[in-house]
Amino acid sequence: MSTAPGRLILVPNTLDFGIDGEQSPLDAVLPDAVLTQAARISHWAAENAKTTRAFLKRVNASHPLALPLQEQHIVELPRPPKGRPADGDDERAWMTLLQPALQGRDLGLISEAGMPAVADPGARLVAAAHAAGIPVLPLVGPSSLLMALAASGLNGQSFAFVGYLPVEAAARSSRLRELETRSAREQQTQLIIETPYRNASLMQALLSTLKPQTRLSISCGLSLPSGWTHTATVAQWNQRGRALPDKVPAVFALLA
Amino acid sequence: MSTAPGRLILVPNTLDFGIDGEQSPLDAVLPDAVLTQAARISHWAAENAKTTRAFLKRVNASHPLALPLQEQHIVELPRPPKGRPADGDDERAWMTLLQPALQGRDLGLISEAGMPAVADPGARLVAAAHAAGIPVLPLVGPSSLLMALAASGLNGQSFAFVGYLPVEAAARSSRLRELETRSAREQQTQLIIETPYRNASLMQALLSTLKPQTRLSISCGLSLPSGWTHTATVAQWNQRGRALPDKVPAVFALLA
């Protein structure tokens, strides 16, 4: 007897990953039915098992888990081997993760922060699910990229996210100029993220590389009670300045 | 005595705008604290007053409005005059909308569907708020673009949304080829939306214009109980086919 496959359910996480001392209330960032759904899932494919357990503990406080936390099945996504192209073993690792769904159980995919499969390694699992005929169900939750875009006041009818910038200073400046040129030519808002401890250094690079009239929006600590968004020209940012915390995630958006 | 300004609060709407006979349950698409916040607001800048009233009526059913529906202050965003560049009058119209916030009251910005100021005319009001020193607060809610991207399994580490395609067939094909070329060169997922009654015609254009190996993901009725996402190569779509409803919003994502 064949079993109908379970679903791959994309469960958004909060945006307060790695922040000490301040959290977003769960009921401000996840719909009630999403919390109920998350509490029912007992098999997970996770970017990070530890943060998934921390998430489930928070869910459990308002929406009791169907399976106790210590019995949850949490498997981490394979980490891409650096400098080695994907091979057959790799493919098998992704398919192994899908086993619970192939056996008829719903499988949750969860990231360290925000929407899974956006700006994280989860998209390959979603692709494998489609290839295997497993239905994919995205749930509603916070996306720092979209919230930053909406709050920026920059063009929301054409925008792009191109992943992390190069770390090396000259390569980073050159990439920023490229993005600024495209933004000017196409009136396309360019979204940029960085690991929080590099926020200040990215900020400095933006202010010294971009043209004075380019508009720069910074969103810091989105969804946190202390969160803020500020949009001004690069010239204005250079005049006023504004310190960026080094442990709070920020999203940068520019429109030239 | 000067008054501290109110905030411009970006209130996401549901994704079931214009769909007959099926709705997303409110508690599946909006966090409880967002519904509480929406129920407290009495001044709105809206893409459409009628759909805003319909939204508030739904909110009121679970989260009683602080001000009765018929007393809510709802002002529509100015419609951009076709073919005429923005002038001073225009600017004044946007500033007038911000009056409640300048007088110390929270002002809600709401779209017909999804996140305000993304793929809609609201960004200019957000920009005006920043210019006037009014704090901007984005709330969490559904974004069909982000949900479709996550559910596609296509590259979520580089993606772009470029607004509506040209309606005229030759111009549309030419634009699609341009997006496909960029997608191939940069491995950038391209997101496309269309008004629902043109879904079938866009689908036909995609299948006849794109290369057979380009991957195409279609998400239809996101957040609806009947919603689905399917990802396959253009060659596979051409073999299997799949009818698109003409009254349900769809998001198309391609990766060449």
C-alpha cells in the first residue's frame, strides 16, 4: 500500500536570533495558526538544531507541542563543502532529509531567522521536495528583507537582493558601485545584509563609496521593541551619523 | 506646545483580495499582536478605502475596533496622473495624508493585498514620512512575493522583482528574454506578477518564450486553503500543462 506523502512546511522563525537581552514577542511575529501548525510538527529539517529547539521551547509556552521537545526529530541541513561542487552524495543527503515526508509525515523546514529558503541554504531542500512530488506549504512570518524594503520608502516596485557582499574592502567597494549603477539605471532598490559584527564596517564602506545623492535606508532590529528604520541621502547620513549596534541584525537598502 | 509625532504603521493585508468564495483565515496570515494593533488605529492611508473597510470588518470580528467602523478616518492615496511627472501639488497631497501623524496620532498604511509599499503605490508616503521625521513601523504579515520565492526552491540568495511586464506581446517576450538572460548570468531568481485575468496569457508567453531547461515556479492562491506551488523546467511544464484559474492571484518565479 502506498502512502500519500506528507508536506514540506516552511516555518518562519523570529528575527531575534543571536540578540542578547531583547526578544520579539512570538505573537507579534507569527500568526496564531502558524504557531499551532508548528506545535503539531515533530520532524524538522533545520539550518541549526540548537536554535530550532530554542524556537520550539518558545512555541511550547503558548502552544503545547504534540511531541515533547526532547523527542522531536531535528536533522540539520548538510553544510555545503567549501570549494567542492555538488556531487551525487550531496543529492542523496538532501533526499535522506525528505524521508519523513516520503513516509507520509509533515516535515518542517526552519531557518535561524525569518523565512526558510530565503537568504539561507534551505532552497535546495525545497527543490528536492518538488522533484520528489512532495507538496510544499509556505507559512506566513517575518522577512527582514521585505519589512526593511517596505519601511524604507524606496522603490518597492523594483527591488533585488544579491546576497552577501565580498568581505575584502576593494572588492566590496567595487561591488557596491556596481549595485549603485544598476540601481540608478533601473531605479531598482538594492537590499544588502551583513553579519551584525560587520555592520559598522559595512556602514563606513557605504558612506565612503556611494554618491552623496544616493538614498540609503537602514533598518536595525526589525520586529524588536527597540527596532528602527531611517532613510536619508548618503550626504545626510554623513552629516548626522548614527551608530549601529554590532550585535543586532541590520538590513541596508539603497536607491540611486 | 509641540506634539511628538505619531507613527506611520505599515499594516499588512491578507492575500485574498478579489477572490470569490474562499478566504484565508485572518489568524493564519496575521500575528495576534498585529490584529490588536490594527484594531487600535483609527486613521488610515489606504490604497483602496472599500477594501480597507472590508479588512477592518474582518479584524473587528476577533479584535474589536477602538473606533467603530463607520467612524474610521480612511483617506485614499493619490493616484499617479498618467504621463504627468510629479509636481508640487503632488508632494502636498502626500504631506496632507500625513497630517494625523504630524498631530500625534498613529496612522496606518494599508494596501489591497499583502505588505504595503511593496509592489503598490505606498512607498511615496513612507518616503514622505521619513522626510517629515515621522517614525515608520513595519508590522509582520504575508508577502506573496517572499512566500512564492521560499516555496519555489529556486535561488533565495539572489532574487529580484521588477514589477509588471509589458502587456503587448512582442514587448513582453522581449522583456522575458532579458530577465532570463540576467537570471542565467547572475543565477538570480526573477519574480513576476500579473493581474489574475491575464494569468493564462502570461503562462502561455512564459512557456513559449523561455528556454526548455529554465526552471519555472508558479504559486497560485498563496495562503488560501486551496493554494499550491509547483516548480519544474519549462520543458516539463509544456509536457504536463496545468490550468491556472483566472481569478486567483499567482506569482511566477524563473531561474535560468
